[in-house]
Amino acid sequence: MISERLRRLVPYTPGEQPQGREYIKLNTNENPYPPAPEVFAALSGFDPAVLRRYPDPSASRLREAVAAEVGLSRDLVFAGNGSDEVLSFAFFSFFEGGRGPLLLPEFTYSFYPVFCDFYGIPLKRIPLEPDLSFDPRRFVGEPSSCGAAFANPNAPTGIGVARREIELLLERYPRDRVILVDEAYVDFGGESVVGLVESHENLLVVQTFSKSRALAGMRLGFAFGAKPLIAALEAAKDAFNSYPLDAIAQAVGIAAAKASAYYREMNRKVMATRERFSRSARNLGFRVLPSSANFVLASLPARSGRELYSSLKERGILVRHFDIQGIRDFVRVTIGTDAEMDALLAQMRALADDRAP
Amino acid sequence: MISERLRRLVPYTPGEQPQGREYIKLNTNENPYPPAPEVFAALSGFDPAVLRRYPDPSASRLREAVAAEVGLSRDLVFAGNGSDEVLSFAFFSFFEGGRGPLLLPEFTYSFYPVFCDFYGIPLKRIPLEPDLSFDPRRFVGEPSSCGAAFANPNAPTGIGVARREIELLLERYPRDRVILVDEAYVDFGGESVVGLVESHENLLVVQTFSKSRALAGMRLGFAFGAKPLIAALEAAKDAFNSYPLDAIAQAVGIAAAKASAYYREMNRKVMATRERFSRSARNLGFRVLPSSANFVLASLPARSGRELYSSLKERGILVRHFDIQGIRDFVRVTIGTDAEMDALLAQMRALADDRAP
């Protein structure tokens, strides 16, 4: 009774959301700080009586607020139920039934290959550089592709790509195929290309309020692109679920969009903690990739990533391990509060010492 | 740059959500009464600080609360972002790439053919009876189909099918193909078959909190079925968007699931208003189909449905018109409060009198 495509596909595995034991939870890249005071006010001012009515299906006021933040007009912005949904609509709209495989970096957000399975899109993985950075110009030599997608900063490496490199890609890649840049982590030190969507009609930029606006629990994702791309995403939405954003999510999203000053300060704290933590971890003998995100990829020579993950979990700290050839030695560590990272460093010190003879 | 499938498809058109002028809004089958007091309490007790964390991706507590209401176990229930999303996942999971066309009643919820377009599923429309009722046993003579889907009560007719007729369908239709019964409107006098999912492993029942729990603004939909069907929907979700229900929607849904006494009373009021309105409209010379839903399909001889819709809109009342051969003469009228229906009846009287010489 189950469709063959569904039987064949391997779903995305979200990070653990532990129910019983209390962990220091550094495994799903959540922000350690609460949402803005404006979000609290929007919620306490929300009248539940309006819930009997359908929400605005096109989330106009929310899109307007988000557009204003980045200096674009509302019709260059699409809003969805978390950036995963936005990405899913984008894969359907721009890559389904295309003229060749979709290009992806070899290691990147692990949901992309799942979307490809869901829609039957062939994919081609392009290798990273030896230092695990990604050079988007590697896409240029692949003209028989239906488009390209990558995360900047990349996941799970955390390594960012400079705006200039993406501009070079846009200059050289076929202009009738979409290049999707997923900026889920860009507010932690990456270089956004959202300003380029007005001049590049095949550029789609995806962002989320889950990380840098501390609203993972609210499911708010956005795409920025030329009008025809946004109109396509609207049509895809209206062929799947006309009302993906509930009335409360829209109200909360508007409040969060307007609270940029609070969030900038909060993200500065996360970045400072990341730099301090990375230095300390390197001093303990860990390899830590240079990150522009709210997480780092770290490894300890002579310990497997699986061992690191398990040892830390036993010690009450949840990080994430990807059992994938090439990054198997690493664990991905979300940047928490200073206190949480100090607790982690203490355990890392013990693990590093353990290793000594 | 846009995929051919998207370019070819005609998206679903949600009912108007007017922004400027204030209408008596009887066009999108919203409940005229507010959500339960328990919903108000759940919202005011919700701590926005938890929004920094991802919600439970499988909405376990919500599924448990909904399961308890209908006397099933949690693993026979799937929860999604409104029943449209649940239906979309179901079409992908059970009908995509299937062994023949999907069977649908000729007139039914107009989103079904759009889902078919989205996933490339061929469909076959089965005629209604002359009185616009639907006999599900008509599906039995179509064995070379990949499954069947219908709404009960049907939309936009409002006419229900007896449980016994669905049992007869289940006995005679191939047991290795899914029969999807969409019970969006069942709480307004229909006969639910949700109790049959334990004994019929190819039955999937879909429900929503948008209508009978007055939560259209919250996006909460559910599917009930045997474990393998629910597991398939979970896998489809995890290949599209792992976290479709935000943390507030889950909390509100739990509160609404537990407020059945309030909602039963509220829906009794809607049904009483519907019966009173239908009698009065018939007395004015309108044809009103017998409805088990929170809307009725009505027509006035010698007036087109389009004229009825426009005249009522001019008079400040929004209803819905479907420009589709066979139901073009009708308008669909949502049942509002007694006062709203009295205001509508006054305008209908004027229209009926107008027609007189």
C-alpha cells in the first residue's frame, strides 16, 4: 500500500530531543538565549478568539516585516513553516524534472539528499577541499546540471564562503538554473548574499528564525529571490498546503523581525563564546574547524567521533555525531552559554587526559 | 527555471480573506464561536522562553491526547500542520506511482486534484447520484485503481454517507489499496468511521481541528489508521519537514483535544442554526441540499450561482461560488451565528422577491 518512492527513501533524522534525563543540550544548534522581549509581548497580546478564523494564507504582513529588515520589497520574500518546508518547496519548484542532476557539496545539510529522494531529483556531490572548506566555483564545471544548492556557512563544517566567491559563481554558472544558498547560520559571522537577489534572477536565498532569532520552536523560514521565483514558491505552497503559517506564528514572526537590535547583541555573545571555546578546545589538543556558525565541528586525534559522542553523553552532554565517511571522526558541538561550554571543556579535558599514557 | 510539473499545475484557491471592508464572512467554513476556554488557558500559560528549542518532532503528547478522545492508541494517529498537509503526505505515501488512477467523487474537496498534480498521480472522477449524493460503492467497480479518496460529509455538497455504506465499500474494494475518508466536517452530524481503522488496515481517516474545534488559525490536522499507514506518514513527514507542528500549536492542540464537552455543545448550536436556516431558505424558494456539515449548498431557480454570490457580496455578505459545471448554480454558505444567518436570510428574501414579476 506504500508508494515505492517512499519505501526507497531514507528520511532525515532530526537530532535527539531527550525526554527523560536532563542533558546539557548542544546537539541541534538551538540558541542558548531566549527570544526577544518583543516576542513575549506579541504572545501575551495575542487574542486567541481570532484562531477560529483562517490565517492570512500569504502571510503578507510577516513578509513585509522581514523584507523591510533586509531592504527588499515584500514580493521578493516567501514565508514558510520553517526553512525545511521552504527548501522542500524550492526543490520541487526549481529542480524537479530538471535537465540534469542537482549539484550539492559532498558534505552539507543532510536534508538536501532527502528532498531529492522525495521528488525523484538525481543529485551529484561535489568534493570539498582538503581543509573541508567548499569552493562554489567547483559548480561551474558542471553545466549539465538542473541547479545547485549549498549552505553558507556550510553544515556541519561551519565554514563560510565569501560573498565574492558566490558572485563569481553567479557570473559563470548558467543563468537559467537556480542557485540556492541556504543561509540558516549566516547571522553568526557569515556573509549574506541576500542583497544580490535584485540583480541575479536565478539566485534564491533561504533563511530561518530558528537559530539566530531563537525561535526553533515556532517554525519560521523564508526565501528571498526575484519575483518569478517567489511566485513559483507561492504556487507550490498552494498545491501542498495553502496555510502553512498559523496566526500565532505570523504574529510572533513580525515581532521577531522587528527586534534585530536584541538579536544582533545576542548573536555577538554566541560568536564570542564560540571563539573562546574553539581556542580552549584547540589548546586541549582538539582539532576545531574555523566556524562562522553557532556550532563547531571538532575531533580529538586517536578518538573516534562515535567515542567522543558516547563519552560526552555518558557525562551528561549531548552533541551530534554523523556516521558518514569523511566526517566520521568529528562531533558537531552547538555553541551554548559560557557556563555550558565551560562544563563541556571540563569533560573534554578529562577525555584528552585519558588519552595520555 | 520553473519545473514543468509546477508550470502545468493549477494551484488550490483558498476562499477570500477580505482585508478592507467588513463582511459577514460565510465563505470558508469557519466556526462562528471562539475556541474552548481551555485553549485560552493553554496560551496564557505558555512560556515563550521554550521557543528557542525545537518542538517535539513527532508531537507525541498531542497525538496521545487526540488518540484518547477517539479511543485509539497513539501509534494509530498522525499529526500535521492542518489536514491539508496531512492529506498531501497521504497522497504521496499511498497513491504516488501507484497501479492506476486515484478514484475521487466528481465533486469533492477541490484540493484533491491539486495534490494529484503535485505528485503526478492520475485520477478518475466517479459521478455523483442525480440528487448530488455520493455512493461510495461506485468505487467497487474500479479495481484497476491505486486507491480512493472522498470527503464525508462531502464538500461542497454537505451530504453525508452512512457508516454502513463505507463498511460495504471496505468489504468489496481491494484490501491492498488505501481508502482515504476525509472527515473534516464529521462533527456536525456525520457518521465517523474512525473506529474502523483497528479492523481495516487499508482505511485512513483524516480529521481537522479547523472547523469543529474552531482552530482554523492554528493549523492542526490528524490521520487515523493502522500502524504501517501511520509509520508511512511519519516517514513522508521526515522527508519533507521534520517539525511541522510548532510548540504552541502542540500545546493548544492538547488543550482543544481535552475540551470535547465544550465543542460538542458548540457544534450542536451550529447544527440547530443550520436546520433553522435551511428550512427558512427553502420557504423563500431556495433549493438547499440536506447537509451534515457546517455549511449548505443553496441555489435559487432563475438566478445563477455567480449572480447570487455577487448580489450577496454587494450586500455585505461573503459566500463561496465554484465556477464548475454541475454545481455552478449553487453558492456554498457557511453556517454562522443565528444573527448572521438572519441577516443573510433578509438579503435572500430580497433576492427572491426581486425575481418575482
